[in-house]
Amino acid sequence: MRLSTVCLTLARFLLPPAIIGTVYLYTYPILQCSFPLAKRAEAACYFDGSNRPAIPAETAPFRLLALGDPQLEGDTSLPSGFAGGHYFPSLKDGFWHGVQQCGDSARVWCGIRPALAGLMTQDVPRLFEGSRKRVDLWGNDLYLAHIYWLVSWWTQPTHTVVLGDLLGSQWIGDDEFKRRSGRFWGKVFRGAEKVPREVTDVSGRVEVLGRDPRWRRRVMAVAGNHDVGYAGDLDKHRIERFEDMYGRVNWAIRFRLNDSSSAEAAARSPPSLFSTTSLAPTPPELRLVILNSMNLDAPAYDPELRQQSLDFLANQLENNAMTSHGHASSSANSATILLTHIPLHKPAGICVDAPYFSYFPAHQGGGIKEQNHLSQNTSEHILAGLLGDGSEEQGSRRGGAAAIVLNGHDHEGCDTLHYRRANPPTNTPLGGAGGAGEAAVEDDTPPEETPQLQQQRKWRAERHPSSYPQHLQHLAPGPAPDSTGPMLREITVRSMMGSFSGNAGLLSAWFEADEGNEGNEEEGGQGRWRFEYSSCMLGVHHIWWAVHVLDLVVVALGVVGVGLEVREEVGAARRAEEEERKARKI
């Protein structure tokens, strides 16, 4: 059998799986990645006297592509000395060690044997491992870039965020930090740009949602522990170099929905007699808060930096309770998306990572060395600031202000529902005597903060029902039936690393008008913000490698096979000519 036949047969055999793998690799977002729709399409109905026209689907005006924990590694993951070009240290060290052990005669020959032994047992394996790791780093960058490029191309997000741990270690030097950051912007997120200072440095900045097309290219970066460290080792230098390459660690922006109906209502409304502001409802607003959660808990290495984060958080939570008119109430027309890194506190068993804290020794400052969640006090402070205490003064809707939290850190991902009871009304007899047979009425006076009441109003957490398989969602525990207080969904986005299947999170937000409450200002607004989340995965990084290696093998076998076949045919033709020439001579 000719060698060309073997190569071409193998190429034909491997071609179908190569085509299938390549088609999947470059079209997988079409099959599984899509932002939740604000309104699903409805077919026209003309049956039984109905005359309902078809309703097209509506995409959400705010679509956030959320990516978690890429953790770009670099030279520190290579064998010691390999990054500096020292490929054969044992060859040199073994030689001189052998020479020094010998006497005066034949000193050179004494060093050859240990030098060769070090070369074969240490240098060659380290050279192989270092080269393999460099190829792995190169492929990992392309794998992450493939996810970002393909998912963003297909889904067309309006905004993109990386939820911390952009790099793989906070302990690297400045040069290595710049190299990895160069790979982040130049290879993994090629074509993207950081949010400029003229946006992040303006307090209370308001933009019309969708008006600035540059947001499609911008990537919001959240600081993670592998970028700046935990509270116990986070210092100003790490913050400065992170902000220099990726933007501010604490900033916020408001996006105002381009709502023509609200603008017309504002134009028709007469001005107030006591203020210069209009009484008409403002257009719906969506507020993005990017928060550095790495030093919210104590003890911290730099108390001044921690205070900056606490002051920023306090300011944002205070603003969350203020409407554009300056009234201290939760506006139904506004919502908040909190983007941070460390998840909120929750009991063990809800997510993969349980609550955990570790600390540096006292002689190293005693600060936080590692943590899986924010502390319970910090978490409850954030929840109460975003949603309020659920009292009647903060809105009749279940949960009052709309908010959602997206974070990273837990590479496995998690979907959690935080909730607690509102202030329960107390029943007192008519006239207050408490006699038998007297009608009971509800007293809206807040009851005393007894230990039992405090326990009832404590923040609780459960897995969100959507995190269960669809056929088991009806069995999800969820909140207690009497939990009529505020609720908040917290989504810990699964890591986009290859070991975690290259996940991408897709969050849609849109303003949903209340059809039965239009124009009724006494009911507290004319609609509410809705959030829906979905995710999609490419698969482990071995799939990316296998498909591309298989494609190269098929192409190589095809090219070699065709080349060999041409060569064999040419050789056969020459042999035939020679035989014909010999036959003529005879």
C-alpha cells in the first residue's frame, strides 16, 4: 500500500469529526447563548372570533455580558529560572561542583559526569515542562479570547464586565503585572478598552442608555483578590497600578432610559409651587455600582484605603434611597446593579464555597489573609441599603427598590435569593381592652424589637429556584410563605477559565410598565425594573485544543497525502517512460 493512500485514508477518516468539532466550536453561541428577552414573540390569533395581531419579540435595552475570574497566569507559573532564559542550570552547576570535588589532576573530566546527570535528570524535564507551560499559557489566552469574541459577536451586549481576578496573582512585580495586562487587552480582550477617567471620575454621572456606542467596546473591570489582594495585604501601590491599567476600583454611573412617554408627562406637568422641579415622574434609571469589596471587612493593612471603600459604599447606599426629586423613598422607577468580587454572606451548603476567614499572624499585621464571603454584618448592611428594611414607608411593592448583585470569586458559581420579613403588623382589640368577642384590627405601630422579632426579621438566603433543573424547580425550597419583605437575587458568575467550561453570564434588564397602574401616581410609580439571567458554556479547554489539533492533523495529512500522491504519480510516469524507452531499444 502506498504511503499517500494511508495519509489520505486517515485524513478522510478524521475529516467528519474535525468538521463537527470546528462547527460546534465556532457556532456554539448560536445554539445556547442568548440574552433573556424583555418580551417574547406572540403569534397572531384569529380563532373563534379573536382578532389579535402578532407581537414581535423585544430585546432588553440593557444587556450585560458578565465574565468571571479569567486569572491570566504568566512567568511565575514557569519553572524557577525558566522565564529568565536559564534553561540548563544543572549542566553548569553540576560541572563546577564535580570539578571542585576532584583533586588537582583531571579536574575537567570530573565535572562531565555530574553535568550530564543534571542535564538528563533535571534540565531536560524542566525544559519540557517549561515549554509545555508556555504553550499552555498561549493556548489559554486564545481560548479566553475565543469566548469573549464569539459570545459578544453573537449576543451583542450593550455592556461588558469582568468580575475580578483578571490576573492570577497579586504578588507579582510591576513588570510582570504590565505584561499580563498587555495580554489582557491585546490578546484576550482584543479590540476592547477600559472605561475612561472622564466617565469614572464624575460623581453622579447620568447617560441615556444606548446613546453612546462606545460602551459596546468598553470592559468594566472589578478588582479581585488576585489583582489587589485581600484586606490584610492590600496597599496603595496595588490599587494605583490596577487603576492605571483597568480603571477605578470604586465608581458608579446612572443610565436613564430614553422614555418618551415620561418626557411628555414631564412637559405637561405644571411646576411645583414650592420648588423648581417638576412633579412628573422621571424616566426610569438604572444605576451601575462597581465596588471594591476586597477591604470592606477588618482588620485591614491600610485603614485609610478601607475607609475610602466604606465611604463610597455608604454614599451609594444613601443615594439608592433618594429619587431624582430628593425624596427619601425607594423609587419604583430606579434600580441598582451592584458589581463586585466577593460574594455576600450565606450559610454553608447553599454554594460550593462556605463562609471562611483566615488571618495573617500578629507580627504581619493580623489582617485578613483570605475570605470566601463578606462578613455577615457587611452583607446585611449592603442588603438593607439596597432594599431597605421592608417597612411600609419604603413602598408597597414586595422588596421596594429593585436591585441585583453580580460577583465572582467562587469559581463554581451560585445563584442565591436573599430575603427577610417585613415589619409584621400587630393585632390589638378594638378599643385596646382585649376583651373576648371584640373585633381585632391591625395596628400599624411598629412592635418592640424583641429577640423573637429580631430573629424573624433576620436576613436569610436560599438557592434561587432557577438554579435547580427545570423539572425540579417546583421542589426548590425558596422563601417562607410569610416572607413578604424585601428580596434580592445574588448571582455569583461561574469562572470563564477552561477548568470551569468557559462560562459566560448574560444579564438582561428592562423596565416593565404596569398596565393597570398607568397614571396613578398615588400607587408609587408606573412600572418596575425586571432582571433575568442566563448563562452558556463552551466546554473545558481540552475541547478547544482537541478541535484545533485535529484540524491541523487533518490538514497536514491531506497536504502530505496529496504531495506524496503527486510524487508517486510522477515517479510512476517516469518509470513507465523509461520502460517504454528500453522496450523501443530492444
